[in-house]
Amino acid sequence: MSRASGDVTAVPAKPQPLAHEQLDALVEVLNDVRERGSRSRPGIIRSTGLTRAVVTSRVSELLNRGLLLEGRLGPSTGGRAPRQLEFHADAGHVLAADLGATSIDVAVADLSGRILGHLAEPADIADGSGTILGRVDELFGEVLAGTAGIPGDLWGIGIGVPGPVDFGSGCVVAPPIMPGWGEFPIRETFAERYKVPVWVDNDVNVMTLGELRAGAARGHRSVVFVKIGTGIGAGIVIDGRLHRGAHGSAGDVGHTQVTHDPTVVCRCGKIGCLEALAGGAALARDATVLAREGSSPLLAERMSAHGGRLEAADVSWAASHGDAPSAQLISQAGHLVGEMLSTAVHFLNPSLIVIGGGVSNAGDRLLAAIRETVYGQSLPLATRELQVRRAALGSQSGVVGVATMVIDELFSRERFARWVEDGSPSGRPELAASAA
Ligand SMILES: [Zn+2]
């Protein structure tokens, strides 16, 4: 793509439509500071390959719009020390809600994704969209009221849900654990109420974004994140951006077929899915069999102490207390996930694989089995610098991820084009004054 050159026009006093190349450069310069941490004009020139004139002009425009600040004095390279550029994270704030199968988390964050206030409470997603989203609305009010020093205006809202989402429409599609949610206009409801743009995405994608910007995957451009919870799903990062696919179902790897055994029936209705063998629900099911058969006295003891029920966490616990059959279950799950990942490695050549979700707390045994299989089954060029790590963000990973999604969308090229013309991120003219 060619770059605008000789572009030294004065910064317009009022927001005006930008040419394509000017807009591309504006977004690229902003994101270079925001995501990659460039601190000076020469740094941005090196990092983006844009010309000095273009960078100078776009930096001025971003300073005028209140999106960049000139802060502390940077290191001098002989002459006068330049002021360091910073992303103006306090220009506004965003609201994030992360819905789990059994929980609601809400948070308010600044524009860097830093969490300023966070509330969490148990909930049952099967209570339906009206009840759950009504509660989210109340919790948004509570977190805003209870957090001191929230900067600027509300710029956007994000909602993460534990089911498949058509990202384009913001609707949940055939959600297995969210009956009745399919038709509910989540985005329109919150957009109408708060008068800001709203984005909805699935839990795995938002966790991927959280790890990418603030967790284990910081600084990587090609990443595969795998969440092993009750089910299994993946988030795919290509060239620093989350890849959602044509309809938002990219990374739905839990339903790849790994066996033709007709007795392995998945909750999706198909035979032999990965998550029907290696997900948390599968581990709990297999552990129950081990306990009943008498192959694992430790699991049997645990089961009777827990009212006849076992969960994936019990398998991890038993394995860490020397129970060989439990250790075997976890290794087997790790090998199956590793086989799926070695295919992903051949397709995508990531520099990093991140393992998250409840079952990833099973400890080193799971990670070791995944590593062994991925390195053993992939070609040397693909694994030469490949790392496999555990996710770094703990209980806040959902809300950090949702806030990150909103911020990434606010500063995406498409959205940016609109709000450069509107004069404000929300399209509300009164915000133009505070951003100018
Ligand atoms: Zn399935």
C-alpha cells in the first residue's frame, strides 16, 4: 500500500472527512503509541515505515484531538530533549460486563483498559436475557457510583457472553447454555439506554484480547489462545488482530472430530468432538466412572464428600495428591488438545500458545502433555521459537478482555473514520468540545 507523502497541511480547526490514506496513517500512528508503546516521532517512523512529514502531521492532529499527550522529557540524542508522546488513557472511560454460566462481572476501565472499579456476583445465565441484562444495567450503575475519579465521558460498552456470537449483529446464535437469548437485541438495548456504541463477543475471544494486551501474550503478533473450561474454545490472533472469521465462529475448535467412537456424544449433538473427550465436563464424567468403578479411592472419597458429584477441579486436586488414574486423565486431555494445536500450528505458525480456563489450573501435568504433543507433532521451523504458556490474567481476565475489545473497536479504522467525521467517539457532538 502506498503512503501519503508530502502531507504537511495544517491541522483543521474543525473535524473534516479525511482521505483514505490520511485516515490509515492516523489510526496507525495512534495504535503504534497505544499498543506498541512508541514514545517519539522518530520511534513511530521506525515502527510504522511512514514518512517523517506524515508522522509529524498525524501526531499533531492526534494531539489536537486529545488522544495523544506530550508528557515527560525523553532522552536527548544530542540536541534539545523531546517531550515523550503518551496515549491519553484518561480521555474517557468504557464499561465492561463479562457474563459466565454462573457469574456476572462488571467493570469500569480507562481507555488503556486499566480496571478502575470491578464488581462480581453469582448468577445463572439460564435465568434469561431480561433478568441477567437487567442486573448488568444495575451493576453498571453501582460500579460507576462506587468508583472514584472516573475520567471523561463514557465512550463505549462491551458485553462478553458464554456462547457463540455473530460479531457483526451482536446477537447470540444457538447458544447451548443460554436458552431464549438468541433473539434478544443485546447491543440495541444498551446502545439505546447509554447512547454509546456497544459490542458483544464470546468469552474466549474476549479472554484472548485480554491476554494479548495485558497478559501472557503481550508483544506477540501471532497467537493461539485455548480456553479449557467446561468446553473448549480457541481465540486466534493474526498479525496482532483477533481473527473472528466470516460469522464469528473462528476458533470453535472444541467441536473438531477427534474420534469416530459412536459412544462419545458431544453436547452439540455430534459424535467424537474434542471437548466431549478433553473438556472439563468430560473430565468430571470420566472421574465419576473411575470413582464408581473403584479404580480411584481418592476420587471416590471426594465424591461422597461432595454429595455424589465430581468436577474437573477434583481431578486436578486428586492428581496433585498422587492419584495415578486422575493424572492419567489430565495427561490424556493434554495430549488431545496438543494434537488439535499441532494442526493449528501447521495452519497458523503462531509464536505463542496460551492455555487458559478452569482446567488449565490443573498444573504442570496438563501443560507438559500439551507441549510434548505440539513439539512432537509439528515441524521444526514451526516450533523453533514457539512457546506454550499458561494464561496470566486471573479472575479479572474476562472484564479486562471485554474492555480491551471495546477499546480496540473504538480505535479501529472503521469506527475511527466515523468519529473523525462526527467529532466524537459516541457521535455525540457535545463530546467534540472536550476532545478538541
Ligand atoms: Zn461438539
